[in-house]
Amino acid sequence: MAAMHQFSTRPTQTQPIIPPGKITLVKTPIEKKKMNQYIEHDHSYQIALDAQYKRHLELAQTKKLEIDVANNEREMRAQSRGVLIFGKGYDGYGNGKTGFQTRILYPQEKKRKRHHYSNRLSFEKVNEQANKEETLVPVRLDVENDGYKIRDTFTWNINESTITPDQFAEITCEDLRLPVSIFVPLIATSIKDQIQDYLTTSINESTPLDDSAYKVIQEYKKQKTEHNTIQETSEINEKSAKSAKADLRTVIKLDIIVGNRILVDHFEWDITCTKNSPESFANTIATDLGLGGEFKTAIAHSIREQIHVYIKSLLLTGYEFDNEPVEVEDLKRSFLPTIYSIIRDNSNIEKFTPSLIEVTDAEIAKIEKGRTRESRRKRRGTRSRKGTVLPDREPIPTYRTILASPPDHEMTDDQFLKSMQTNDANNTLHSQRRSAVKARMNIAAEAAGVSLTSGKLSSDNNLYNPVMSVQSGVDIATRPISSKTANSLWKCVDCGCSAFVTTTIRAGPSGDKSLCNACGLYRFKYNSARPQNYTDKDMTDFQNRNSKYRA
């Protein structure tokens, strides 16, 4: 008890009281300098400490990720799924069973979901095919069936023996994931028909005269004209010099759409000159303009296709390719007169300059719709003709689709707009859902030809049915309207384009309906006129040539 009493009477220990620090006033310049040094040292230390803390956090996160990966691998190993981790030859944790025989997997043996079996060609067969003469036939595919639409252009070698049109059609369908049973017969039949048409129209085609034959004909004409008078001789020699070796020059026109770019160009081409190579020319023009491989093959195909049309027209009229002038008046206008000088008029420079135009998906759809109507009109006109009908010499525009267009089982743009107009205006949606609906409304309205103005979604049948406020700052300032409501003579004040090459007309400093969509947006953002580019000067010719496609 005494010990306990002694313990209880012991005084408790308390924490020592630290006296407050002495505040030193900075008075002298030396003290101020030391004070600044202390502050800089503390600041540098804090920066280094923060950087070290950040590195520690990053290292911890990296290690945590590695731990998660290791745990996942441990679980997979525990489930005897070592093949998924280490590949064939390993089973279980680490090096398990390794008794499998090593073998080489060839391309034709790889696992793939294909019905077509790729044949392995021997070296002798490949060498034999390489030594054959190449005769290229322009082939154009425009197939539409069961909601699918495929368009393609390519050249086919008549002397090709390693692959048939049926095999090519099967590979194409598998690459584009098209129904094989439906499209293989259609594609193969289209290729065979165009090859047969080329063979039919090129069997009786005579090759141009070589230099030796041309000299013999010239000598014969010279001896024949010596019996005439001097005046008649001079006249005949002058005429024969002009028409002895008449070239069949024509204008090749290019109108190619790849993606969202349109290439428009035209140039002269001698269809009887065997030294002219469409592939070399296409490679050169694509390199000069910085175009991709899709443009190269499309240009070469378009040139060969137009050459074949002109040769077919000449053969149908009985032309024998004997360097005589073309007698048929309708076909004669398609060829250019003989050139006597290599110097051309400078006014033709701008006319024969290629133009590359960037367009939107809505403008491409608009152009395609007009081209479809024009092709239908030409087919109706061809059926009404009697007698020998020459093929249409107007070049067919090329539209390269990157992938085949599958059938759309979802709601179309028109159906979507109508459904939005019938929805309850008081229906509340989530903010992300409203943003998605608003984005689709803008896209659908542009594709369906419906205007989004003044905060209302209006169509031709329902002009004042408000659906959702889609007005933005640029719409308030520029007051956009659809280009379909503009006059056909309307021109943009800044760039001079017509209503055909723009989908929206906006207000500018000159008043309402004065700027195209691009110029209006540029003025709203930079408060200045949009700078001209090298395609603006060619846009006028393009829009005038396509003005007939307007609705």
C-alpha cells in the first residue's frame, strides 16, 4: 500500500513549453539579402519536393498496373490456359509441355472465314503470264441489288490466265463482305460482257501505219502527182501533207470523285498513237497534284474507257483507220483539227488547267442525284432512236466508294425528322441524349434538304412546326438559309461561287443571302474575307457545267 501510495503521489510529467520564436526585424541590406536567399531556397525545395511526390505517384500507379497484369496472368495459369499467354508449346506455369513439332504456316493454310481457296501459282506459270502481252480492258461496275450498292472501276487484262472473272468476283465479295450467292454472278457477268464488247469492237481494228508504210504511201502519191500540172501538183501536195497522216485527236474529260474530293480536268489525246500510255499519264498527273493511288487507277480507267468508246463509234460507222478524215458529221465534230504549230494560244491555259475541289457529303449526294437523272434521260433518248445508234461519247463520271454501301435497316433521315416533329415538346431528355439528337438533326436536315433556321426545324410540307431550338451564335449572326431557296443566278460576294456548290447561304456585310457557307463562317470567325485558293478560279467552270443537274 505504501508503494501504491508512493506511486500515486508522484508528480505527472508535462510537455515542455517552447518559448515563441524571436522576431528579428530586417533593417540592413545584408539582412534583406539573406532573407531573400532563405525564401528562394524554400521555394526551390518546395518545387523539388512536389516533383518527387509526382514521380512517386506515377511509379506507384505503374507498379499497381503491373501487379494487376501479373494477377491476371496468375489466374489464367491457374486455369490451365497457358497457351493464351505463352503460345503453342507451353502448357501451364512456365515451360510445361514442349513436345510439339515446329511447322511453317503458309498463307493458304491460315485461319480465315473465307469460302474461296487461293491457288498457289508455280514459278513457271507466273513467268509464263509475265511474258504475255498485256491488253487492258476498262471495266466499270455499277451493281445495286437487295439494298446493297457497289461501284468500282478497274482494268482487266484479256490475256490473264491466273485468275478468272468468277474468282475475282468471289474475292471481291468476300473482301467487301457482300452476299456471295447474290453478287458473284452479277459481278462476273458484268465483267464478261464488257470484255466481250471490247473484243467485238477491236477485232477489225487496224493498227496505225508504221514509218516504213507511211514512206511508201508518200512516195506513191508523189509519183502520181508528177503527171499533173505544176499548179495542181502544188495544191495536191499541200492537201496530202495536211491529210496524209491525220491524227485522231479528241478531248478526254475527267470527272472523278474519291472521298470528298472532285478532280475535274480535260486534255487532248490521240487515240491512234500507240506510244501514249494512260497509266504513265495518270501516274504523272497524280504525282503533280499530290493525289493518292485511287486517283491514279481512276484516271487511267477513264482515259481507256473514253478511247474505247471513240474506237467503237468509228468501227460502227465503217471507218477503216487508214489515216483518212472521218466522214460522219456527228462523229467528226468529236475530233480536233490537225495542228500545224506546237505554239498554242495563251487563252487556253486556264481552260486546260486541272481543278481539285473539296466538297461535303451533302453536295456529293446532290451531284449524284443529278447524275442519276441525267443517265436515265440519256437511256430514254437512246431507246427512241432508229438505225445505227452510236454509243454515248459523253464521259461517265467516276465515283469511287471506299466500301460497299450496306442496306440501311435503321431509321432514315426523313423518317427521323418526321418522328422528331411528332414527339411531345415537353419530353425531357438527358443532356447527352439531347446533344446526340441535336447532332443527328443537323446531319439529317442537311442530307434530307431541310433547313434549320431561326431555331425551327422546317420542311417543305411543314414550315412552322418547331421541334427543338438548334440556334447557335453563328446562326444568329449570319441567318443561314438553304441554298435550294436561292435564285439560279445567285453568286457569293467573296468567292463568286453559285448556289450549286454550297448547301447553305449566310448573311454578310453586304446583307442577307450574300455569302456561301464557307465564306460566312470565315467572316464570322475572323471578321475578314476568306482568302482565295487556286481552286476558286476553276469553280465557275465546274458549277456552270453541272448547273443542269440542279433540281
